[in-house]
Amino acid sequence: MTNLRSFLSVLWAGATWRSLSYLLVGLVAGVAWLSWSLTLYITGAALVIVWVGIPLLVFTQLSMRWIGAAERWQANRLLHAGIGAPDPVAQRPAQADARGPWSRSVAWGQARLHDAHAWRVAAWTIIRGVLGPVGFVLAVVAFVVPLSVVAAGVAYVLDVVGVPTTSWEGEPFYGEAPWWWSPLTLTLIPVGIVLAIGGAWLVRGFARLHEPIAAWALGPGRDEATRRATERAALAEEQVRIDQDLHDSIGHMITMTVVQAGAGAHVFDTDPEFARQALRTIEERGRAAMGELDRIIATMRGASDHELAPLPGVEALPGLIADSRSAGLTITADIDAPNVSGAVSRAVFSIVRESLTNAAKYAPGAPVDVTVALDGDGVGVKVVNPRVTVPAPSASPASSERRGSGLAGLRDRATLLGGIVTAGEQADGSFEVLGLLPTGTALAAPGAPDSPWAALRERLAP
């Protein structure tokens, strides 16, 4: 019953009447656009006077954009085609502007003549010129024929019951009819309804035929859509990277600054020299944070690579540990990872930095053990600090809610590199961060059985 209702609803569905309107308008639009494009293109190409013909072709190409906008609006409005607007026509690079007004005019005209969207709209005008009249005839037949059949049947019924009906000439609609005409006429109403349903579906189907062609001709091309998707993916990736940079670098510096400020305030009266040193350290870290923020902002503004400071890697770990010690952390470090470079080196630095940041936040005053070493075809990272029962004075409900977000980012980064990072509380109450990253393409060779990272390697094994 539901399928039958859906089948019959085509008669009063809004999509049917919108499709009918689109096909009726198609006659005027198709003939107008086809006449316009063929006349101007042929005239511009046939003119011997090139300084007249070429500007005419450029103007014709420019007008294709206007026609495309009108046709796209009509298709979206009546067919709900959902066709997006194409990108603006590509402009010539800025160096053409330095060559004077004539060069700029030539570049502007060349950009229009090479406009792929305008050429697709030109093809659409030809297609529309063919489909427009056909669709118009189909719409008229689908509307007029069923209506005429049903009207004839209704006129006969009215005549039978005694209601006088007349034709256009004023004569009785049927007059004297043969005996077999009456039963045949009684079938006109159901036949007209069937024809109306069939015509409605035919109109809907023919209108739908326009949609894929219109999407190709009036919307962004495949190259434009691919480029847009690539730009969106690159933008999302850049946003994630900037978020990680802000969290890792700026967050670490701010955390160490807060720790140093708290320690200086605690001994301000009893140890003024330590307090002064803490203030100097805070000043240095503030400048470093500003420099790091400038680097990230320069990246957001699209500065070239040679203008940006290189991202820190394993080679920067001694400086990171020294800065953390000056902020009040007690660190035992064992770093032995030569020949580690690239993204893996930067990931190792990020793991150690995030671990020290969390230790300063949530375990103030506790000693921290940092180990970075080669493990077969990988490099392992291990950062351990014991449990602290007294909460960090800088911790707040908001910061506690965000606890672990940095470690989650490290896990994602390690997974992209073919490695693994784990973090959590151990049986003895200490907090441990373990990471294992491949120095090559993947972790294939077995590591040492007594390696701290043996369990991680087993988890990565296929």
C-alpha cells in the first residue's frame, strides 16, 4: 500500500511540478543560449580582424560564466540539483602585473580563454539547445493529453446526468453518438489518470537526465573538486599540527614557568638569590615562548621553510633537560640515540617534552628518569616518575580535564610513524611513558629480550 501511495503521489508531488516548470522554461533558455553562444563563437572565430575577433571571443567566454550562474540557479531551484559554484577564473601570477597595463590586459584575456568552466558551459548551451525543445514538447504532451482525455470523460458523464456541455463551437460536446461510444467513453477518466501518472514519471525522469550533465557543466570540474578536497585535507592537517605545536612547545614552557614562579615565591623570603634566579629563568622562558609563538604564527602565515627555525629533535634533548632542571625538576637522563633524524627524531623530542611537562604538573618535586636508546631497528623512549600524593598547586579542574590530551596526540603521531606510545600508572604507583618508534620504514627485526620496550614490540607484531 505504501509503494502504491508513493507511486500515485507523483501527481501532486512538488518535485513533479518543479520538473515540469524546468522543462517548460527549457525551450526559451535552450534556444536563447544556443543562439547566443553559436553566433558569438562563430563570429569571433571567423573575423579576419583579429583585434576585433579575439576580444569578442573573450567577451563570449566571460558571458559563459553569467549563463552558467543563471542555469545553475535554475537547476538548483527547480531540480534541487545541489550544484556548487565553481572557483573564480584563474588569474595570472603577480609578475605579469609588473609588465604594465597592456601585459595585464593580455594576461586577463588569456585567463578567460583558458577558463575550463566557461568551455563546459559552452558545451552545456549546445546540450540545452537540444534538450530544451524536446523537454518542452514532452512536458506539454504529458500535461495536455491526460488533461484532455480526463476532460472528455468528465464531459460525457455530465452529459449523461443531464448537465449540458458544449464544444468550442457551441455545439453539444458529443451530440448523437453510436451505441458503442458510451462504454468506451466511460473508460476515458481512468485512462486519463493512468496517462497522467505515466506522463508525470516521464517528466521527472527526463528532468533528472539534466542533473548529471548540469553538475559536470555548471559546477566545479573534477580537477577543481580534487584540489578543493586536497586543500581541505591540507588545512585540517595544518590545524592539527599547529595545535600539537602549541600544546607541546608553548604548553611546556608555560608549565615550567609556572613551576619556577611557584618555587621562587615559596623561598622569596628565605632564599632571595634563588628567587632572583627564578625570575631570570622566567624571563628567559618568556622570551623563548614568544620566539616559539612567532615561529608558529609564521608557519600559519605561509612563511617559507628557510625563514623558519628547524623543529627540535633528539639533538635538542640535552638542552630541554637542562632547562627543565633549572625549573626545579630532578632529572636522571640517559640519552644514546645517534643517527636518529627526521620525523622520528622530532617525535622522540615531543614524547620526552610532554612527559616532563606532565611530571612538572602532576608530580612536582618528584625525580624523573629519562631514557632514550636504540632498540634494534627502533628507538625507545622511557620516562618514569614516582607517585606524588600532594597535588600540584598549579593544577585546576579545567587542567585536570585536559590531562592526557597531549599524550593522546603523541599516540596518534607515533601510530602514523609505525610506532607505539603507552602511558599509565604502574604497580608500584609510578607513572611511566613508553614509546618505540622505527628508525626505518617499520619495526621488523626483533629487539633484545630484556629490553624495556619488548612488550611494545610484541604489540606491534602482526
